[in-house]
Amino acid sequence: MNFNDKVYELCKQVPKGKVTTYKAIAKKLNCKAYRAVGNALNKNPYAPIVPCHRVINTNGNIGGFATGAKNKIKLLKKEGIIIKNNKIDLDVYLFSQFK
């Protein structure tokens, strides 16, 4: 399994209504390749089966999205995630198994 496929497998574990971070996925893969995680998700051919919109920056910022940040926000809000000033409260929404 290549790096991108490992990222997709981890991303699929994040449940609806929760988020994780690029850094948390990298840590689960025993590396510090946060940008590589983002690049893999940007090329995600399996959306929405691989819910890459649930991956955000470590500081709670939305981060990038292949179809634009507005679309990412729309998808997250549809799942019940509250976003204030383009930030998500990680104390509330962070997927605990990836901490």
C-alpha cells in the first residue's frame, strides 16, 4: 500500500461530525509529512467515500480543499460541525482516536 492509500484508509476512519488534522494523520503514519498528507487528500479519487473534508489544520483552521474552502465548510456544516470565523473547536470536534 502506498503513502496516499494509507492516508485514505486513515481518513475513512473519521466519523461524520468529527474532524482530524493533517498532523494527526501524519503521526499515525509515523512521519511528519503533514504537507504530503494534504497533497494526498487534494488528489483523493475516492471522495466522498474517503471524507477528506474532515481533515483540517492543527490550529482549527479549515485548511485547503480541492473544490474550494466554501464547499468544505458546506460539507462540514451539513454534518453538524459548527464553524466560527473559519475555525473549528478541536476540543469539541476532534476525533479522539487520532489525538
